[in-house]
Amino acid sequence: MKISFPYMESPVVYYKIFEMLGHEVVIPPRPTQKTFKLGVKYSPEFSCFPLKVTLGNMIELHEMGVDTIFISGGYGPCRAGYYGPIQQQILNYIGLDVDVIIFEQVQDDWRDFLNNVRVLKQDASIYRLLRSVYTGYKISVSMDSILKLIHRMRPYARDKRRISELWKEIQQEYFYVKKIRDIKQIESRARRRIKAQEYDFAGENKRLRIGIVGEIYVVMEGSTNNYIDEMLNEMGVEVERSHYLSEYIESHMIPWKKNKYKHILDKGEKYLEIIIGGHAKQSIGHIVDYKERSFDGVVFLKPFGCLPEIISQSILDRVSQDLNIPILPLSIDEQLGRTHTQTRLEAFLDLARGKRRKKEKRSDIKGK
């Protein structure tokens, strides 16, 4: 069997898990306009955009000879929990012979979870299964630490494009990981290569810091948001995202690490008392957190058709006024153009700079 998975930010982690278990793995193509068109063509019109993108990716994978696709499931009020069954029905309806294997959280249905584990591990031992999953997790932690460094350093680089090229090269190195110590060596070497570039830290204190929040798929997958983190970095702005893969793994799959992220939910309690699905409450909590950490603004990414994020967007004006922090909402679908995104970001950054100047002026007056 040829297996794969929908693309999200980087395929390295999932690829290594499957490869270490002895599967024939096909690396999924990064979504393009072709992917979007395929997904839009066969999806229900008002389904959320990530469903359309991942469905388009599945169709492309079938064209590459894949017969089994692994995806994560979900539960609660968000429609993401229905992605797998709906996509399986659509693939069957259009005549594609593909099995979609949905990994739900173990507490939802442990029998189904164990059956999926058996399919995943094949003849591998439990030790080999655990080692592969642990290796994948450690790769995600390492890659995210490098990406966070890039988000901080790229705004100051004299050659910002070179930093982006370096990141692509670094990601490729993780495909060759065999042991945990390989991960540490790759990360150490990557940090040296990044820090060896030329930087201009003049006026560092005047650089804006912008947070990116919203639904996890469109925050992490650059092809859907026009690589907005890179775009902001190239405008000379430091960036921090509300979602990174390693943090998602820790907050959803590692029980003793869940409390590490509970404070974000607590910070959103004033505006959303209950979890309404998706990452709506987390988005609000992260906005509060960014304000407390003196960020200059927040970009809010909402997939077209995402019900939880529509609700959180409806209270953004109140949050922005209460916290005195500018928030730019962007609705993400296949028609979002790069020029449109860049124009809106430029206007938003002008607003953020103006607010900062006013704040600094008030501080100077008080100081006198």
C-alpha cells in the first residue's frame, strides 16, 4: 500500500513516522491554485476552506498512486471532526479508490483508535512504533524552535530571501534523521548557519512585533495565507504565531503537557466563556497574551466558512477597544491574492506604527 497525508506546513514529521514503520510513503505536494480548484470543485459550497484544500490534496495524491491517506479527526462543535467521513464519501462519489483512515483521539473510541494503530504499525513492534512517534515529535519541536528563531531574525537580515532559502534547505535535512542525536546536530548546525548571516540591528527597539492568530490550518499552511509570516518579516516586522505543530501535539496528545497551554484559554475567558470549537477561544486568549507582552498588533486569519472563527471575529472590535491593540481580520479562501494581502498589511502596519508613536509620546510627556 502507498500511503500519504494532506500537506500542512511541512511533511517531514509525518513522513518520518511512516517511513520508520516501513511504509512506502509519498510526500504530498504543497497546495497550489490547482489544489484549491480541485477542492472547490468537489466540496460543498459552504464547507470551510481547509476541507476544500485537503480534499484537493487528496485528489492530487490519488493521481500520484496513493491508495491510503491518514488524517487526524476531531470532536466537539467544530466541523473539522466531519472532514474524514465527508472526504471519503466525496472521493468514492467521483470514482477514486482511496481509503481515508481517520485518527480520532483515543478517549473518543479506543477500539477504533487501536484498529488504526494496527494498520499504521503493520508488523512493527510496539517499541518501533513508539520510537517512530517519539522521533516525529522531537523533529517537530526542533523544527519549530528554528522557525521561531527565523521569525525573530529574518526582519533584520540584510538578505531576507537567503534566510527563507536557508529554511527550505534546513527542512530537507530532517528527512535524513535516523536517531534522536541527528535532530540535535541538525538544529545546532541550522542555528549556526542562520546566525552567520549578516544582520542590521540598528533601530531594533523601533521594529514592530505582530502576532498571528486564527484557525490552525490557515495559520500554519503558508500556501493558504500567501506566506503571511514571511511577508511580514520582509516588511521588517517580527512575527509570532499562535500555532506551531509541536505545541499542537503537546496540548492535544501529551496529557502531562496540556496544562502548559491552559493559561491561553483562561485569558480568553472574559470574552468567550465556553469552547465553541476550532481555535476560537485560543485566538482570543492569544490576543490578550500578545497585548500583555507588548505586541504592536495582531493579524486574525479566518477560513471562509469556519463557524467558530466567525463567532470570534464578531467580538474582535470589542477586544481591540478594550485592549487598545489593532487587529486585522483576513478571511482566507482560494481568491485571496498576494497583492491584496500585502496592501492590507501595509495599511495595518501604518496604523500600528501610529498607535505606537502616540503611546511613546504619552510616555515622554508623563516622564517630563
